[in-house]
Amino acid sequence: MAVFPNKKFRSAAEANTIASRYRAQLARHPFLLFGLPFIATMVAGSFFLTPATAIRYEKHDRRVRRLSKEEELGIGKAGRRIDMKEEYYRLAAKDLDDWEQKRVKRLPGEHDGVI
């Protein structure tokens, strides 16, 4: 029984093609032909996707922007004008020593904490 060689026979015409040179270089330098293009693709992808992620975060920032004090208090459209000093004096005038503790009504089946 004959022993067949591992290498396939390639003619001289096939030896000068781009594919044959690529196969020969691949056998000698696998990192340069597989690893380096992969890493280059990852780095280039990072640079190309940076504007897309920036747009995403800018859109998020527009949606969740800081509110001014007027918007925060809800007086933008039909609210009353609030003066901080006036509110301070109005709250300071309240009697804080005269108050009564009231229990919160519990939902049915909820433990009320009474022993």
C-alpha cells in the first residue's frame, strides 16, 4: 500500500497566485495574518463607534437635564410665585409644639405592628 504525501501537488502556475502566497505566509506568520487584522478591526471599530455613543449620551442628557428652580417647583405655567423668605417666615410662624400623633391606616392583611 502506497503512502500518500501530506502536501497537495500544486503546479508552477498555481504557485504564483495571490492565494498560494497567502497560504505560504499564513503558515509562517499566523499572527500577522489573523491576529493583527483582528486587533486593527477592534481599534478601528472603537474609533468609528465613538460618535454613535456620544449621540446616545447627548440624547440621554437632553432627556434628563437639570431643572431650574422654577421648573422644579412647578410654577412654569399656572403656579403661584414663591419667595423663599416669604415661605420661610410662613413656616416659622407655625406652632410646631402643638401637634398630635396619628396612626396610618394599614392595608387589609398588612401587619400593623401592635403587639
